[in-house]
Amino acid sequence: MERRVSSPRSLQGEVTVPGDKSISHRAVLFNALADGSAHIRNFAPGQDCRSTVACLRNLGVAVEEPRPGVLVVHGVGLPGLAEPPDVLDAGNSGTTIRLLTGVLAAQPFLSVVTGDGSLRSRPMGRIIQPLRLMGAQIWARGGDSLAPLAIHGRPLQGVRHRLPVASAQLKSCLLLAGLFATGETVVEEPVASRDHTERLLRAMGADLSSQGNAVTVRPAKALRPLDIEVPGDISSAAAWLVAGAVHPHARVTIKGVGVNSTRTGIIDILREMGARITLSGQRDVGGEPVADLTVESSALRGHEEIAGALIPRAIDELPLVALAACFATGKTTIRDAQELRVKESDRVAVTAQELRRLGARIEERPDGMVVQGPTPLRGALGESHGDHRLAMLLGVAGALASGETVVSGADDVAVSYPGFWDDLASLSR
């Protein structure tokens, strides 16, 4: 599907973004392993989280949806999953396949997990090898590096893992396996990644502790079901933060956004670039900090270096940072972000390619990008490359560029933010 976008005279109003995708995945999966039923409200509406629900139903978990955005999960307990009658399809969701593999590695049955063409090209050796050290039996394509994954569950032994990269998906996979293992499982990262798994598991009664960048989990006898109100997804809110900061006539409020400190790198980066972003109505929802975010038109300056510990706190939002940098005075450098190359697309390459089509001065680096601004962008034909984040990036770029931008693959936003185009229209004046 194509979408035509032009810059409005102003961007004004309020939006409520979908429930946080990362938390939604974990809420339904962890409650499926609990003893009892739980309600999940503001569940993310995108296809990624639907893939997790579909896989759980095929594993014998009853998941009801009495109304849109509300799930009732009837947990089967840690030992209660059933052998699936067919291949489990994770769709486009790396979170689904990686977290589920950590659970399936310990189940007393055979399972096969696959996904779409994009997911089948993403690296899986990073979960297979450490799970094998715990005693798992897993086989895969490409020298045991690519999905589909064939998993023959067996008893696991806890070990200590030091991860080569900061990755919440990899960390969560191993912590979930550790719930079923004998002895302690310790997962250490070079820098801390998002901690939604740790927060939820603790709230559900898991024996889990953190020290520095290391997390230790001990085998669990049971998890308590937990009713959860999922906060708005900051990765979706980031589109409006950048649009509002860059557009010359803008004031946008995003209601009820999760502001967990492991996810707010985008706010810190934009503020350091001069963006006027305020937080109000700060509160705690289901163990997660939440606030309303308001952004206003701002004079941005380049960011000398976005690197190190900032990267895992803003990994999914870095393409939008590159877009903001096109309008900032001076040079912006993003490095240590090689993880972007193994997302739904190679987001370093396609971000540079698509923004150059609009006139950006952007240089691709092995681990990031260098953007020189300010550079007025002009409308052009853009391609989403099957990546929901790129489709939204191009939508925001079209609202900031002169002329008309045509976004090919615009419906890819449905993976995480089905109402994105409607919200863009509602803010455009």
C-alpha cells in the first residue's frame, strides 16, 4: 500500500500511542506460565504481539479477548504447556521467537518455531549456543544460526553467561530458561538493556536479583498471575517527539507513555539536541513509570556522539534520531549501533538510503551513521523495506519535508502501530 504525505501548516493536539510492544509480549507470555488467570489491558494491537498470542494458543494456553485491547490469559503453570500440533509461527517478531525458545528449551516435547522471510534471515545462533551450554537440544538452518528452529526440550542446568552485546531479547530468553533450570542462571551484559522482564518476573514472584549489569534467576516452583495495564510504547511515541521538535509550528502531547529509564534514551538524546520536551502526570502503572509527554517546536543542534550506554536505551529509535539530525545545526554521529543491522531490516543501510532519497547528507558507517545538518528535505518516493519502523520514519519525514512524499509499504506500520496514519492525520492542521 502507498501513502502520500505532505507537510501540514502545523502539528497540534494529543495522541495516545499503542501499548508498549515489549511489555505486551512479556505480559501474555509470563501470565501463560502462571498459576491462574490475569487481565492485560491496553495490550499492543500490532501483529508482532498477535504472533505471541497465536503461538501460546497452539501450546494449549487459553487467551480470550473480551474487547479490543483487553486479554484474559488463563495460565497453565510452568509445567503446563502442551506439545503443539503444528509449527509455531512467530511472524515478523524477534521477541516472540527468542523468548519462546527460552521456554521451549525446557519443555518435555518437540516444537518447531519459524517466522516470515525477514525473521528467517535474522541471527538465532546467539540464543542457540548459550542454551546448548545449559543442556538444550536445538537445531536450525544455516549451521544452526537461522530459523526455523527445532527444539527437543530437556532438563536444563543453570550457568553463567556473559553476553557479547546488550540485548533484552537474548537476556530474557536465558532468564526464562533459567526459571526451569537446576541451580542459578546468571546473565551479564556489557551495558544494561531494557529491564521489563526483570520487573515483571519479580512482580510475579520469581527469585530474581540484579547487581550492576548482571541478573541472577533461580529455579521457580510457580509464578503468580498478574493483572497489567500496559503503558504506551515510547518507541511509537518517538515518532511524534521528533515530528513535534522539528516542525516549525508544533505542540504535541502523547498521553500515558512508559518512561522506564532503560527506554528513555530518545528523550535524553533529543533534549541534548535542544528539544523542548516536558513530562507531566508522572505515575506508576503496573510497576512501570508512566508520564504524559509534550514536545514543542525547537531549534536543534547536532549531537557530537551518540554511543555507549545510550545505544541500548534508544536502539529502536535511532533511525528517527538520524531524521532529527537532518534538521539540526552541525554534525551528529551515531556509533556502537551495529545491532541495528540485524533488525527487521538492516536499519543502518536502509535509513541512510531512504533519507538520502529525500536529500539528507548522511554517511553510513559499519556501526552507525554520521548526519550533517541542517539539510532541507524534499519529498520523494520512499520504501519501507518491509520494516514497520522505516514506514513510520518515512511518514514523519514526509510531514517535515517540502513537497509530497510517497511511502511504499505504508501498511507495514500495522506490525506495531496500526493507527499511525490516522494519528498523523489527526495532528495535521
